[in-house]
Amino acid sequence: MWQPWPVPISPLSRFALGAGLLAAGGLAYAAGYEVRSYRLRRVEVPVLPPGSRPLKILHVSDLHQTPGQLKKRDWVRSLDSLEPDLVVNTGDNLAHADAVPYVLDALGPLLRRPGVFVFGGNDYYSPELKNPARYLLPPRDDRRLRSPDLPWKEMRDGLLETGWLDLNNARGELTVGGRRIAFVGVDDPHIERDDYQAVEGEVDGVADLAIGVMHAPYLRVLDAMRADGYPLLIAGHTHGGQLCVPGWGALVTNCDLDPRQAKGLSRHPANDDAGAWLHVSAGLGTSPYAPVRFACPPEATLLTLTGRRI
């Protein structure tokens, strides 16, 4: 019986085939598993006066919620079991015009706890398809040139009704666990809605702790808050790089922050032991047009604040 002569495959073709299969497998993992593999990070920050009782802050950021993302909604609701003393939400809650009830439902149990929030650009503007190569270029965002089209006012009002503080270009104060905490925050620097000059000034010396809050950790805001004496700065926006290189980390931050600080706890200025503590969340979601994560799982963080070491 006649059989066809096997066609030889060159080494280059074998390499191309292997690389293609590897890329396809990586994409399947990034889009099918990791993007929904929610993680809780735990970080200790020695920022309180020496001898202080610990204070637990839950940092939630970048939900990018759509109506169909019930697993994410349920996971966020479960975070209330951590019994945080304070919740800090650093924006980009929305990714759909009908998502406000789902965000409020996700945060539901947490809204009964003391909380503060700022907004990101994706709380104002619908997600849009972008060329991924743009993220390798200097950050820019032209959405500020058009009118917001997402129900951000509905989102804001829903949070305010629970007693959470709106820190978009605002100062505020809460008493948490018997301790007075002073806050300053800005609206999203990435779309140039920040106005730190309207709220600048040295920290309240009577407060037990002062915290600066923003969505996108641009250096101009970090520098200004640090200069005013805020010892703890909290931000989101970066998605931790979203697509990271194992063993290396983030390639981009989508702002002017060093990629080495794309997520987690660091100092600002970097490598300055006397600088402010900076925590950047890798966030819980993605744009609906880029629903993938690689070597950078979605996360929320429980920050346990402790007394400074003498």
C-alpha cells in the first residue's frame, strides 16, 4: 500500500511551531485562569507611633466591574471576614454603564466599615479598544477632552450614603479604632483631574496618622504629598504591570512611576529609608478589551499598620 513520503521539518520551523504553541498556552493561562485567580496580599507597614496597637487597612482597587463578573463580586464581598478597621478604595471601579449596583453589591459588607475613596479615569469614561503597544510609550490619555459617559455621580452618591469619605481633591478625617486619621486625596492624575494645590498643606500634627490617597501614582502627586509630611501613600492604577516577565516583573506602569514599584510596598522616594511608605495595588480587574494577566494575579491587600521601630 502506497504511503506518502514524510515531509521533513526544518529546525527553524520546529522552533516556530514550539514558540507558537507556547504563546497559545500562555494566552490560555493568562485569559482563562490567572485573570480570575484572586489573591489576598498581606503587608506590614511600621508607620504608627512606637508601641501603637496594630491597625488593619483593606486596600481595594481597579475592580473594572461589569454586570457579569459574579465571581469577582463574591470574592470582594468575602473580604469583610478580615474585619478591617478601614477600607481604602483607589478607583477604577466601573467598566460598564450598568455596573454601579454590582460594585455597591461587591463592596456591600465593607461599606458598613469606615472607608475612603478616590476615582480613576475608568469611573468616568467607558473602556475603549486600544493598541497594546501604546502602553510601551510615554503615558497619555485623551479622554479628558470629552465628557464623562459613565454614571460616576451615581457611584459617588452610593458610597457617600454609607458614610465613606470622598477624597477627590479633598481632605478628610475619620476616627478609627479610637485613633484620629487625617486624609488628603486627589482625583485621577492620569487624566489630569488632580488639583493638589486646592488641598495642599502640612499634615495635621494632632492626628495619630496621615494618609495620602490617589488613583494613579504620578510623581508630581507623590512628591507633593511627601513634602507635606504624609508618611503613608496609597494608590492603584498600574495593574502591577498586568503582563509581567517571571523573575523580572513589570515592564510598564502606565504612569511615570518606576516599574520596580508597580505593585506592593516600597519607599518614596525610592530607596530612601526616611521616605514615605508607598503601597500600590495590582488591582482586581482589567479592561474588558484586555482580559488577561500574566505573572501578576489580581489582588487586594490587607495592610497591617504597626508601630515604628525605635
